[in-house]
Amino acid sequence: MDKIPILKLGEFLLVTVQVDMHDRLAMTLQDDLTERIVASHARGVLIDISALDIVDSFIGRMLANIAAMSAILDAQTVVVGMRPAVAITLVELGLSLPGVRTALNVEKGMELLRARMREVEPGQTAEGQAAYGEGRVQQADGVE
Amino acid sequence: MDKIPILKLGEFLLVTVQVDMHDRLAMTLQDDLTERIVASHARGVLIDISALDIVDSFIGRMLANIAAMSAILDAQTVVVGMRPAVAITLVELGLSLPGVRTALNVEKGMELLRARMREVEPGQTAEGQAAYGEGRVQQADGVE
């Protein structure tokens, strides 16, 4: 297991994390994902963590990093499928995943991404300026 | 890693196989998948094997079994993302995956499933199609 597959679904990319993340795998995922975003002109990234029993600070940081990198590349990130126990543990650990949006499952994550895309660009696909603002502003607003 | 996550995408289910399959994991996947097909009224199953370097006779049989079980439950199975090397090895081993349809990637697999559904039941998927349409059809049409 040397890399995590990235699936293209329309204008979104889907990553299903199933294995324990370690440094190299996380780095590879970040590299692959950013390359795929650029190559496929993806507008959103869905990261499914329903297979994970534990999300520690390392994975939390990885998710935040991916969200930040994607935002710079004008793609929004939504983490989906988090287990209840994981949410409990995250809060107890004081990890609130800043800057990372979440949704219950892949379908709701896609709805969220589509709603955000419609909201931000009702008509034109603006370039860098608006696109970048989109990525950051809504994180601050925490729109669900 | 005790089970492989099954993601619902409209009327299809998506399974990404990333880890080495062993007996118990394969059994669990079959159980989970058949239950999910029934629970979610799924019409198709997409199995992504792009992470697999090797597909041996065990995995080949598992894929064939899943396809057969799904077919009985009125869901069609498409295996997607097979690596070129895997295809070569399969043929050299004499494993032609009977009864298993394949597609290049998840998107093409979905197109295949949709085409098959339209073929089998022209006109009567209105309800499912509409519900699904909002989510997926626009991706197939290439909104970007």
C-alpha cells in the first residue's frame, strides 16, 4: 500500500482513507491530490474517513493541510463519513479541525460543495481573486 | 482494518478496495454489500481496484461472487480502475473474470450502469432518476 487512490467524480475528487496514515503516505496523498486538482480542474475534494476508528492530531493536521492546499488551488474540501466516536474523541482531544468542513456522507458533501459553488459564482467562473476568496471566506463563515 | 467502506452515490454504491483481501475481509465485504444494496435500493455497484497491484484468483473469485450476488438483488456490478499490469496478469493466469463488467474509471463505470438501466427499463426510472438527477446527471453531462 504505497498510495491512496483518488477517484474523479464529475468536478469533484473523492479520496477514501482506509489505512493507517503514516508520514510518507500522507505526503504522497498531498502531492497526488494537489496534482490531480490541477490536472482535472477539480472544484472540490471529498475525503471519506468512515473507515477510520481514530483521528489523531497527525491526521487532523493532514486534513487541515489538504483543505488549505486545495483552497489555494480553488478547490473546496469536505471531510465526510466521520464516525460519532471519532467526533467525540476529537473534541475531547481539543482538536476541532479548524478550516475543515464536514458532512454526514458523500452525497451530502457533494450537495454542500455544489451549493457553495453556486453561491460563490452565480454565472462566471472568476479567476484567482474571487476563487481564492471563496476558499477562505467560507471557512471563516463556517457555512453548512 | 476490519471492513471496507461502502459509499452511496445516488443509486449506486462505490467500494474502493485498497488493502490486501483475506478471507474474512472478503466475507465481510460481501455481507455488507448485499445488505447495503437491499437497504439503499441500489441499482449498481462500482468496485474500484485502482489501488491493487495484483488481482489473483482469490480476488477474481470474490469479484465474480459479488457480481453474481448483486445481480440476484437486481444491481449490476462494474469493476473500475484496473491497472494495465493487472489486466495482463489476469489473462496470463487464465482468469477472464466471467460475468464481471469493467470500465476504465468510476465515471465511465457510472455511464455504463446508467446506459444499462435505461436499456433494461426505458422510462420507468423516473423517480430514482429525478432524485439522482440533481446529484449526478449534471456531472455526466459535463457541467464544467
